Amino acid sequence: MITSEFNEIIHQFLEAKMTVQQLEEWLVPRLPSLVRIPTSSDANTAAAIELDLAELNAGIRTTIEFRKYLEEILQENHFIQFVYPENSSQVTTSGSNYSSLQLEFVDNELEGAVITY
């Protein structure tokens, strides 16, 4: 699954709210954390973007082709988004007491369905 922050950045680039240079400037400092788990969707997506950036800089790929490829990557991968209830607050309790927090997950394969746990 692609994390929601990474997904949002890719969408900003696809919507031309971010330039290739801005995408690269966002990505490079975060590469160590994105590739921490080499088989994750984040790692695979980051590697694909890095390769495409190199191809773009070498003139092998155009910006339009790069954007189209990123759209395909998003369609192939899930992303996870945490939605916290507005009225939730952080509570500190003793070991015998607890409070629950309801998390909702958005799965883009289910066309925006919200799954509550």
C-alpha cells in the first residue's frame, strides 16, 4: 500500500500543482524511509519514480509520459489513509482503564469505500 502522504504528493504532481523538480526535492530526502521495506509499494513506487526521473533527465521520457506512468502506478497500488474522528482526543489512563479510538481506512480499490475498525 502506498502511504497517504506519498499518494498525495504524486497526485499534486499529476495535477500539475508540483513541478518535476519539486517532486524530486520532496522525494530525495525521504528515500531512506520509503525504501526501508524493500518489497513495499512505497519502495517500488519510489524506485520507479527515481528511474523515470533519470530517464526524464536523459531525454528518454517526456514529462507527459512520466505523468501517465505515475497514473498507472497509482491505479495498480492501494494506499492507506487514516481518518481520525474530529471529536477524538488523546487520553492518558491507568492500566486498568482504556479508551478506544475508531479508525477508518479508505481503500481506493473499493472506489472510496470507508472501512471502519
